[in-house]
Amino acid sequence: MAQAQAQPNIALVKYWGKRHGARNLPAVGSLSVTLESLWTRTEVEFDPDLPEDLFLLNGVPDPKGLVRVSRCLDPIRQRASCLHRARIQSRNNFPTSAGLASSASGFAALVTAAIAALCLEVSPEERSEWARGASGSAPRSLYGGFVELRLQETPAPGRTELVPLADPGHWPLEVAVAITSLSAKPVGSTAGMEITAKTSPFYEDWIRAQPADLEAARQAVLARDFEKLALVSEHSCLKMHGLALAAKPGLMYWNGATVSCLTVIRDLRAQGIPVFFTIDAGPQVKAVCEPGASQQVAGILRQIPGVLEVMTSRLGPGARVISGAGKSQPSGP
Ligand code: PMV
């Protein structure tokens, strides 16, 4: 038995689209920041007396989630030659499946806890592959700070490489997360990516332009160039949603309050407050701020009609074991 904690990560250069015919391989690389104060804590206990895997999310059995959880555990069990089923208990301190990257923190925590519970010595590549098989954004939560998931074209086309770019201390950005709806999103990211790849007229251009966006974001992070990071991140976000809107049927993840937040954030930046926005497959708005600016930005976002709650976070560490058997897997910076 072991328990692990992981935090969601927020993509600044977005992953949207999977490689054709491959098991959950992304069609594009991506770059993210890992948060600190939102978390998933997951306990995994392998039990020889258990006939089936059992998954509780926030104390409630979750049969739909169980299928993905079991599928994620299977290759780890196989690697450890373990035939036992597991009892998995997971808790989020933030809304699940609402565009707050709960699958990223959830699967990063699950993989980390399962490896520790089975006392497996594994390479960073194996950990990353297991998390990536469950959710394309999950490997990024294995590391803290600024993280890139790169696509390798050689020697093995389509393999991914997880690159910790900089630790939180390099540039302690802050994030204010404006919650505008607590409902689960109507179209999940896997289905949304499939519809987009099949029907959006802009999909090929999206794939082609991604390396340039990644390079710009990488440079901005290393140089701590906020304006440059703001431009490329908002561009990547709006492009991803533009692609999805142009799919058939069009995917609309935003609500009225989402749009109000975008307008306010752009106005604040024009007035000299260092903040930019990004949005994932849901209506929540993440306002990324220079160190020290998030409380002021959160206060302003709270005044917007339709904003239910604003959470703030600094950048945090990667997934780690917090109790139980096995060794703590080294997290990234
Ligand atoms: O990892 P998934 O399948 O939940 O997809 C994540 C997709 C986005 O959050 C919209 C973008 C990203 O890179 O995290």
C-alpha cells in the first residue's frame, strides 16, 4: 500500500490531438506549469483477497473512472508480475472533470502510488509512459515547475520525452483559477480531440505550427520574458479553442463568464498588471500572473458575474509518495 500526491498542471502550449492509430500518443508536444495548492491524493492497496479492482473518488464508488484506473494499473502490475487487484481511493481538493486537469493530477498520483506500493524500481521513461497511456497531460504532473512533453521523431517516431525545463524557483509565477461552472464538461477531451482531428479544417495547420510555439514558450520561460510567454500562451489557447469551435459539430467549452474573464484579463494587462489567460477543455479560466500579482487579479475576477470561486496557487513540485511502502520516486525540480 502507498499514497501519493500530485498537482494538476496547466498547459501554456496546449496538447490537442492524438497520433492516428497509436495508443494515446499525442500528435503535438506541449508545455505546462505544475500547480501547488490544488491536489489529488491517491492511495493504492494491492490485495490478494480482492476479486476486482475497487475505485473510490472522493469517498464514492466511481464505476466509470474504474475502467480507466484499471487500464492504467495493468501494465504496472504486469511489470511487477503482480496478479492482485487493488483498492484505489482518490481525493481531489478541487472540482473533478471540469477542465481543471483532474485527470493529469489523478493519473500522475495513481502511477506514483502504484509503483511505490509494488516497490518497483523504474526508469523515468517508464513512469512517464504509464501516465501518458492513461491521460496525455498526466506525465507533465510527474514533474514540478515548467515541464515540456516533447515528441521524438528519431529514432522512434511518436515516442514522447518528458523534459523538466525549470523548477518553480526559477520564475515563481502564480495562477488564479476562476471557476465559472461546477458541471462536468459535456464532451471529454479524448472525444473532443477525435472530432477536431476528423472534422476541423484547421487541424493540419495546428500540428504544423506547434514546434514554433513550443520554441517561443521555451525561450520565454528560460529568459523569464512575461510578455513573450503571455503572447504565445494566449495564442496557443485561442488556437486550440478555434480549432475545436470549427469542428463539426463545433465544440464550445466556454460560457458567458469565461468570455468576461478573458476581456477583463486583457484589459488588466493593457493597464500594466502582469497577467495572461489560458483555458482548457472546460469553462474555467486560468490567469497566469507574475510573482505577487495573483491576489489582486483574483480579487478582480471574483467581481465578475458568473464567477463562482477563484482559487490561487503558486507553482509546485512534481508527484511524490506521501506515505506507505516503497521508496519515494524522485520528482523533478
Ligand atoms: O490529458 P487529457 O486527455 O485530459 O487532455 C488535456 C487537454 C488540454 O487540457 C485541453 C490541454 C493540455 O495540454 O493539457
